[in-house]
Amino acid sequence: MKKVKFSLSLLILSFLMSPVSAQNLTVESREGLKCWVIKSNNIELSVTQKGGHMAPVTFFRNSRNPVSPYYISPWQMEGHKEFPAQVLVPLRGDFFCLPFGGNGDRHEGEKHEPHGETATSLWELKEVSTDQFGSSLALQLKTHVRKGTVTKRLHINNDENVIYSTHTIENFAGKVPLGHHATLAMPEELETFHIFHSPIEFGMTNAGLFSNPENREYQQLAVGAEFSSLSAVPSIYQKADNLDVGKLPREKGFADLFQIIQKQGKKPAWVVALNTKDKWMWFSIKNQSLLTSTVFWLENGGRHGFPWNGRNNCVGIEDVTAFFAEGLVPSINENVLSKRGIRTSINLSSAKPTDIHYIQGVSRIPNGFDDVVSVSFPDSGKVVFTSSEGVDVYAKARWQFVFDGRHN
């Protein structure tokens, strides 16, 4: 009997000390899929086991008005068995793409799923930890099409409404486009969702036709047209030569894609989305030397095939190094962006891991805070968003994380 009790004690002690047994981890069904769920004082974060898609996520979770900014596709509870692409099965929130894009062409014997195995395969839980500062989750995926290992680490501090993420890529050698695919839900009311970004070299609409009417898909923007501001993007829309795509959503019935190239600098690049209806702001912060551009996917009832059925209303804010969403072959080969000196792929090494550090967060905004003209980084733990009226909104965030990977 004593021997049994001793063995049981060892088992309990081993469970408590195991890195995957922290009390802050649960496995739950969220919107039709199994998810790992961790919590901090301010955030509840869910990640799907299939594809590692991060949503639902609730910021200010213990407040009177919690914020859940990420989009979840409407077919999650419909019980479909087959999809045109595996990335559509969990499609929601933010996910890491390797290779980023459609990946329709085979390359040296490789044929990748749209947005790669990191967005479509089953991840493995490696570690979870909780302390007085916050909670962390580590997942891992062994890739097969191009052999390698990707480790996803997510961290949330107790006193912040910010998510720190790192994707460590090992042995996945060679050129590849990659990046984050954050997908946000938009209100139904026109022009209540405003987009702003750090200074850019230029922007360009999708280099080819993005929405083909033969497939019951429709777009508003011109093909391969350059622009300098989201407020005036060339269109094929019969009512206007240029459209303001910084104020969303626009009229229903269209799906579009465009890309902006951020200027290089010593401070991070950023994108901000203001929900002027519900008075919150989502933001991303990145190291633009690793994620050189942002692809925007505007989806508002523009696709009528399965499973879209004309009902999606979301915006993809996709911080990447890639050639639009064309995938591996167009991104590693010469293209209209690379001809202008814009890097559209990263050459990964088998000798040294590559870390992609990224920040996403949410802040509340006051009435009348309808734009962001600048973002400043006055100290190590603060980001300041300033409107054209001179109003400042502060967010607690250790922004140097995108350079050094340290969140505390």
C-alpha cells in the first residue's frame, strides 16, 4: 500500500512539474473545432489544433465591454466534410503562413497547400506555463512537403491587452514567402472601420485578376495599379476612378486584394484598424526588415461559390514578405515588385533558425478618435497612437519584442 501511495505521489508531482500541465490551459471546442485556450487577467486566447488559427480571442475579458476583434468564418458549425482548400476548414483570426499565398504552382517537386502546412496541419502541444506575469503557450509542427520544424510561441502579459507571437523556423531551407494572416471582423455599417499604417514606399493593387466573374467572384479595384494613399486607389468601379479603401466596409458584393510596401526604419512598422462604432482599435507591430509589406484582403460578399455563398464580411491584414498572395513560385521568381528592389521572399537557412516576432493588440478609443496620423514609441513599455486632432491613445506593450523576442 505504501508503495502504491509513493508511486501515486510521484505521478502527481510529475504532472504538476510537466510543462504541458499548467493550470491555465484547457482544451475546448470553439466554433466547431478543438482549441487550446489560455488566459491572462485581460485576455482569453484560443488556438485551433488544426492550422494553428488564433481565434476567438477576447481582450478586456473581465470588463463590461470585452472586445473580440477576430473574424470566424460562418461555415464553422455547418458540418461540411469537403472544402476547396484545407485552410478554409478552420479559417479564422490570425494564422502563420509558410509558404504564404495560393501556392498553385509546383516547385522542385514541392506542392504546397494554400498558405502552407502551418495553416492547415495539426499542431502538437509542447509547453504551457503560467506565472505572476502572464501565460505562454508553445506549439510545434513538423512539415513534410519541405521538411522542417516550426515552433509557435504565444505569450500574454497580465497587465496588457497584447499578444506576443514568435514563429521559429528550423531546417525549412531555401527561398519562401511567409507571414501572418490576421483576419478581422467588420461591422455591417459602411465606413465604420478605418485603416491606417506606417509610412510606405508605395502600394499596388493585385498584379492579376483577383476575383474572376467566371467563378462568381467580383472585384472593384483595378489590376496592377500603383497608388500612394489608401484614400485613392485605382478602381474599375463604374461610379469612381479611385476608391477610399481606408474606410471599410464598402458596398457589398466585392472581394479585393492590394499590397503596401512599408518604409524601412529603426522603429517598427505598424498597421491600425479603428472600429469607430464599438470604440476600439486593433494594431499590429512588426520588424519590417523581416516582414517587408502588408497585404490587405477585402471581403464583403464578393464570392458566391462554396463555402463563401456571398456572406463574408472581413478584412485580412496580412504582414508578410511575399508577392501579393500568389504563393511560392511567383514570390521567389522575378516579379514586378522584386524588379523595384522589394524583397518578396526570405532565404531560410538549415544552419540557423529564423525567428519571426510579431505583436497584435487592442486598445479602447474615445469618441471622435477616427484616425491615426502617427505612432510613437517613447519608452520600452509604451506605444502612443496620435490622431489628427492631437488626441493620444496609449497601449502598454514591449514593442522591442519584434526585434529581440523579449516580452518582459
